[in-house]
Amino acid sequence: MADLFENPAGLDGFEFLEFAAQDPALVDRVFRQLGFTPIAKHRSKDVTLYRQGHVNFLLNAEPRSPAAFFAEEHEAGACAMGFRVKDAAKAYAHAIANGAEPMPTSTGWMELRLPAIKGIGGSLIYLIDRYGDDADIYDIDFRYFEGVDRHPKGAGLEIIDHLTHNVYRGRMKFWAEFYEKLFNFREIRYFDIKGEYTGLTSKAMTAPDGKIRIPLNEEAKQGGGQIEEFLMAFNGEGIQHIALSTNDIYGTIDSLRALGLPFMTPPPETYYAMLDERLPGHGEPVDAMKARGLLLDGSTENNDPRLLLQIFSGNMLGPVFFEIIQRKKDEGFGEGNFKALFESIERDQIERGVLETAEA
């Protein structure tokens, strides 16, 4: 895939996401419900590598590590991202020159001393230039479990499609500029979503390689909304949800349900009754979608369907959840579903007593 625009850091997609929790068994259970398999253990630290398709998840349970300190502050969540780059030393120098906060090379779990900078909510961003089947970073630091399939298919999840940051009101500009200055991300979408009582704004950022996508969300106004609830529960800014892509969302959802993954409440019957009107000629089996609670977005103009199917898990790691997505030529983020989902979560907040209405 050719770069979309100038790529000064040489970005080339996600290499891994690293997770930490006060209760590591919780993360292990969530990974297995998502269809991941533990395939290797670090040689000297309490770090486990889980894999599915081309997605690498790490569970870091090493005491008195940056991951442990992250878990003390946030309880559970994604404490680091690994960005693939063509030249780690060059990418690191570029990031530091443009204002990144450096982290000591001894910070993490890798003996390779991978360069890292400080990211959202005290998390880390590692810069990885050893990747691929022939020379990846895990062959040096990890021991693979005997007889394990090093590339398990799992539930059919293939790649990290995007991950969303929730930030304090007024901080979206700061984080947009953070990714712009350090890596030349560009804004590709902007949403201004209003529910009946609350609202949010979202700025979807993408890297020059087109593979790393990070929407930024902030509360539209002060008081009680979904972003504020996350910030309170997470104890600060951070990664709110991780979207994982599949080439067969129907089969993947069936597999994930069999593994016990909980999903958000499905949309009302009217959502599916209006699909043909909203997206005429979409060609998706509506009954199969409805049976699984799938959402559909995109465009069918000029007899050229460009579709996106998506579904969201329930909250899995505190307020952190996952999205399962399949793209059929649509490169958006489900904008057509965004308002309906926002209002659905708002209703749930009212029912749980988190959000006070004017009537109350």
C-alpha cells in the first residue's frame, strides 16, 4: 500500500498493543473471549504474547514496570502501542525533534532496547523496525510454547483497524497536533454528534501509511456525557476502544459469541426496517444481520456499494471495549450509525442513573 502523503517517520502499521491490569487474569480471559491464543512467554519477564491473524496483543504482568504503574493508575487497559517504522532510530530522532517526550530505552520488556516515547494517558509508543515472518522482535525475547500454532486463525480477526482516544474537553486539538507534528497524521473525518441531552465531537486522524487510524473524542459540553463517564472510570485520558477487522464478520461474530464475548444491546427493530431505505441495494442479508446485532453503514450510490459492517462488545476492561469491523470498500468509521449509537448509550446512561435529565 502506497503512502497517502509524506511519511517522515516511515510508519507502516501497528506491530502490537500491550495491555496491563491490576488483575491480569481478567485480560487473559478477555483475550481468549476475543479468540486470541497465548503463543509465547518472555524469557525473563512476566509478559505473554497472544496472537490472532496479524494482531499481536501483549499482556504485561511484570511487577514494578511501567505497565504495573499504568495499571495502578487506570486499573486496566492498553498501556502501550507498537508502531512499525522503516528505521526506528530515524523515526525516534524525528519524533524527539518535533516535541515528543523520550522514555528511557530500558523502560520496557524488550532486551532489544526499543525506542519509545510517551503517549496518551501515560501510555508508551514504541517504534519497531524489526517485523515480519523473517525477523520479528519476538524471536529474541520470547520462548514459543511447544507445539503452538504461531499464526492461529482464532475467530477470524485479521488486523487492528483503528483505536479511539477519549480526551478531556478542550484537549482534542492538543492530541491532534501531537500526532500531526510527530508522525504527520491528517484529519480525515470530523463528527459533531448531538444526543437529546449530551454531545461529543470526534476528529478521526490517520497516519500517512493509511494503516494507523486514531479517532479522538471529547465531550461537546460540560456535564455527564459518555466521554466524561469514561474519563472518570478510567481515571484520565486513554484508549477507549480497539477496532479489529475481519473478512467474514458473520462467521467471526458467531465464533465470538460461542467463546462468550458479550456485546452491546442490539439496535431496535426499526433500525433494520429502515436499512433498505437508507442504503438501497446494499445486498446484505438483513435477517442474518439482525440475528447478530450487526450495524451497516456506507454508500450505495451509482450502483457501487461501499459498505462497513460493525458491532461493539460490552465494556471489557473497566470502561474499555472492542469493535469488530468488516470493510467492503468503505473507509469511514460508521458515521451513519454514530448518532444512533450515541443516543443508545445515552439512554443506557439514563437507565443506570449516570446521566440526569431535565425531567429528573
